[in-house]
Amino acid sequence: MDAEAFAYSAFVVGLTFTAIASAGYVALPLWPRVAYGTATTDAGTTMTVVTRAQPPAWLGPVASAMTWLALAALSASLASRWVAGGRPPLSNMYEFTVGLGWAIVLCYALFEARAMSRGEDAAPNRTVGAFLLPVALAMFVVALAFFPSEVQSLIPALQANRILGAHVTTMMLSYAALSVSFGAAAGYLVQARSDRDANGARRFERLPEPAMMEEIANRSVLIGFPLLTVGIGLGAYWAYSAWGRYWGWDPKETSALVTWLIYAGYLHARNLRGWKGRGAAWLLVAGFAAVLFTYFAVNLWVSGLHSYAGV
């Protein structure tokens, strides 16, 4: 088996592990809260007994293990593709999409590991994966279904490997960190609107408290925004080496700038003005929508100097 074939096989294995992890994380907050059984009374009749239900103790650890196995398989896939092409695997939509999904899995795995190393309750933190791992899984399915996986030669504008690798890798890591803020914001919106029963219990009681979700989202943006800034700066440097100018209002550049402004506005309002709540969460959802638009729509449907989709 050559390096390209191994890369594809490892990617399929990573996709499978991601699907299992996604199912486990989604099951954690959605697991039924009550269980029904029967009991026999002293009179010999049976009656229905309602007890509090919890997800199986093994479900969370299995989902975490599948996440790390997925990360290992995807890392092997990207490394093998690098060997097969003799360049960083960052030159077309297949490689971009797999790379972004890998970065999302990496960021979530590190987020969960850090939370557990600090002694935080694992269950609430794992439920953040219910919003993030399906996003990574969707990336892999899109790459598998719609983008050709063959290793392709680089066009001249992409042959500055070091600049290209630094720019695209930084952008992918920033998008992955910002995806954590999206997952936390989505969880906040679900939790903030959840109904309460007669005893005051939340409908999705296994999700973290809204305040915790809000803090996770803010910290993720504090990581992702500087990476986004550096990535755009490296892109401007690459543009000068490839096209002789730092900025030309290309659709990709303009869309990236709009994305940057959304997150800059969030950080200003959140950390300098104390803006919190549903409005801030919706702004983060809008920011991640801008990320996806920049990532997919501009490459696939908008003509410009960044149209390197390879499809």
C-alpha cells in the first residue's frame, strides 16, 4: 500500500471513529432522565416504578477514547498525504476540509483533556462534544462525498510551501478554536431556553449551566481570534509574494475581514462592555456562519484569486 492509499484508508478509519464519538457525545445530554420498571407488592400485584436514569458510566469514556483514536487516525492520514505529495496537505478543498475537521477534533480533545486535568466534572464538559464532533463529522462526510481525494500537483501560486503552510495551518487552527465557541454558544442558547419541570429541574440538565457555556465560548474566542489575526497577516504576506500586493479586496480576503470584524466586535462588547446573554451567543453563531461561508462558499461559488477548490 502506497502512502496515498494509506492516507485515504486512515481517513476512513478516522471518519468512523468520529462518527462513533459523535453518537456517544450526543447521547449524553439526550439520555432519558427517567426509567420505568415494575415491582411486585405484598398483595401479589405489580406496579410501575419510576426511577432516575443516567447514561451508562462507560458512554462518556468511550466517546473520549474514540475522539483520541479519530485524532490519531486523521493525523496519520494527513502525515501520509504529506509524504505522498511532497508538500503540506493544504492545497485543495479535500485537503482543506479534512484538515479543518482534524483541527476541530484536536481542539475539542485538548479542551476536554484540559478540563479533566483541572479536576472539573467530566460529564458537562463532554456534552460540549455533542455540538462539536458532529461538525467535524459533517466536514469529513462532505470531503468524502463531494471532493476528489487524489493528490494533485500545486499551481504556481501555491508553491511557496512554507508561507502557504503557515498561513493555511494558522487559519485552520483559528477556525477550529472558533468552532468551540460556536458549540458553546449553541449549548448556551439551548440551555437558556430550556423549560423547567415542576421541581425546577432543567430540561437538558446534563448540559453545563449557561454561565459556564458563556465562559467557554469567550475563552475560545480569546484563543481563536489572535490566530485568525495572525493567519490573515500571513495571508497578506503570501499574497505579496504570489501576486505582488498585500491586499486586493479579493472575495476571500473581504469575507475573512468580515469574519474578523464580527469576532472583534464580540470581544470588544463582551470583555470591555460586559455584554452577555443571548445576543452575544447569536453573534458567535453568526461568526461561525461567516467562517463557513468564507471556507466553502467563497472557494466553491465565488470567482477570485483564492479559487483553489480542486473540484
